[in-house]
Amino acid sequence: MRTSTWRLAGALTATAAVVTTLLVSTAASGAATPITVSQAISQQNGSTATVRGYVVGQPTATTTVVRSNFPNDYALALADTASQTSTSQMIYVQIPSAFRSAWGLRTNPSLMGKRIDVTGTLSAYFAHPGLTSSTAFAFAGTTTTPTTTATTTTSAPPTDDYYRDAAGKTGSALKTALHQIIRTNTKLSYDQVWNALKVTDEDPNNPANVILLYSGRSQSKTLNGGDVDDWNREHVWAKSHGDFGTATGPGTDLHHLRPEDVTVNADRGNKDFDNGGTAAAEAPGNYTDSDSWEPRNAVKGDVARMLFYMAVRYEGTDGFANLELNNNVNNGTAPYHGRLSVLVQWHQQDPPDAFEKRRNQVIYDTYQRNRNPFIDHPEWVAAIWS
């Protein structure tokens, strides 16, 4: 199985704490009790505090807070009530670059009205009571440990809040609720997918390489294209199953696109997934016959969860076919993929691992702003397809 580079081994010394790139939310960890916005306004003394308040807009000047058409991701305004409109009752929060993709309002307008905890320095911003040099953001009462490096930001959203509209639902009601949650996402062009895969599928043990899905080979990021032994873009939900090709939308959705050897990709073709067949020549542990493909054990669950995602995300409401899972092979160009009963078994056999979870987070943080629910909540597979 793959190992994660995100583990922190051993106890942090005082020296290491100075240079570490791990930013821990003091609001969530209990190191500080959140104060109210009104308390923060009255304590502009340069001290560090965690402030809890509702997101009420973006400050653009000392007395101006906009509530729509946000110009950028650089600042938030917090208040003690979600309906507050008086800027004198707000605190202005500076958002450092590491947190903008996850907490800025231009990228995340749905943050309006949400109650959050922010840790920073109580000092003026826009010549107004503020919270500057912020080091942690979290939804109120949750735990987050955003990790930032010079090139990557991973600031996990609290998934309970992300999936709140799906809580308590099962069957078709759950499937519908999840579709509504994940259907709005930033879309990439097919050319943009090349560079995105170099990030989402990076080898945790060699950042110059990507891990190929079926073959499991670690290969240079630069060896991509159409030549023999290059890697290219594998559509796990075969693009002919619904005839969406490489169109922006399902054809460029990172949640089912993975790097794979050119020859292995062609060998898999548009086959459905099932057990059995003969060994795939260039992909040890994979098997194939005339109408199906069986991936290696380490990614059987990954494949299943990518197909579950596609069957929920694309419901025929945005100009593309309604993609569905069935228990067949030889689905051809119909908007179906199988074999469902086998995919459920693979999902149970190979639960989400660190590589898959990180990939889901990177797609959310950096590219599409939506998530694969079945990585976050594996139990929802049985709730929908039992």
C-alpha cells in the first residue's frame, strides 16, 4: 500500500516549532478560548487571539463592506450576528495567501453567513479594528490543521459542514442531496488536466514523479504525452460511456482522471470493470478480457469510488448524459458503467488510504472546489447502492 509523506514523526522541539510549516488552529485545539467580535474590537493591543464570528462580507475600505461581487480573496468581515450591517460592529480579517483559496470570498462565496474561528493578531486593518497576520481558520467548533508549504496549501474544510444537507438521508434522497452539493465546481480545460495530474498524483516518495493508476509505476512528471512508455490521461469512467469525450465537464473532471501508461491505457480501452481475465502484460496485478478490466488490489477501491462519484455528479442536468452504474459489462456508448456489484465489493475490500484522501483534498483546495463524497464518507456507498 502507498505511504503518506504528511506524517509528522516524533515530538516537536522548541527549535523545530519555529521553522515548521504546520499551522495548527488554536481555536480548535483548545489552546485559546474564542472571543467575540465585540471583545476583539475593544482589544486592539497587538495580542494574539482567536475570534469567533459570522462572515458578513469583504471589507474594501475603512467604512465599506461588500456582500456580493467580491473583488478578491484577501479579507473577511466578521460580526457577532449574521445580519449585522454596521461596519462599526465588525472586525476586518486579513487573509494571508496560504489561506485564500479555502477562505476567500471570491472563491468561496458560500462562506457568507457561516460562523468561523480565526486566529491572528488584534491590530488595525484598513484603518479599522482588525485581525491581521492570521495563522488559522476553522468553522466554529471544528478542528483543522492546515498545512502549507512554498508550493502547496492543504486547508481541509470541515466535511460535516460541507455535507450538512445530506445528513440523515439514505437511498435516492441521499444521492440527490450529494449531487446538489458537488455539482457546482470549477471546471478545467483538457490541456489544464496535464499539469493538475502532476500535482494530484504526485509520488509521495519522489515529488518529481507521478504514480500511474493501474501499473503502479512511479514515472517522471515530464514523461507525458502519446509515445510508448509515456503516461497520458486515463478516463476511469470511459469517455465513450455517455459519449462525453474530452469536453470540459465530465471529460475533464479530475475526480476520475488519473495518469497511466499509454499502452496500458489503450489496453484498458473503454472496458467495464469486473473480476477475471488474463494478466495485463505491462500492468502487474491487473487482469483483462474482451469486455472487462480488473485493476490491481491496491487501487480497486479507488476505481470504485471514482465511478460512484461520476454517477452522482452527472445527472443529466448540465448538458451531459445522466451517468449511472449497472451490473453489466459491454455497456458500449450507453451512459452506464459496470459491474456495480463488483465495484461495491472492491470499495469494501480497499478503503480510502492516505494517497486517495490527499488527492481528494488537493482537488478541492487547488482545482475544482468539490469533493468525492465516498472518500470522505465510505458508508454512503451502502446507503445508496445497497
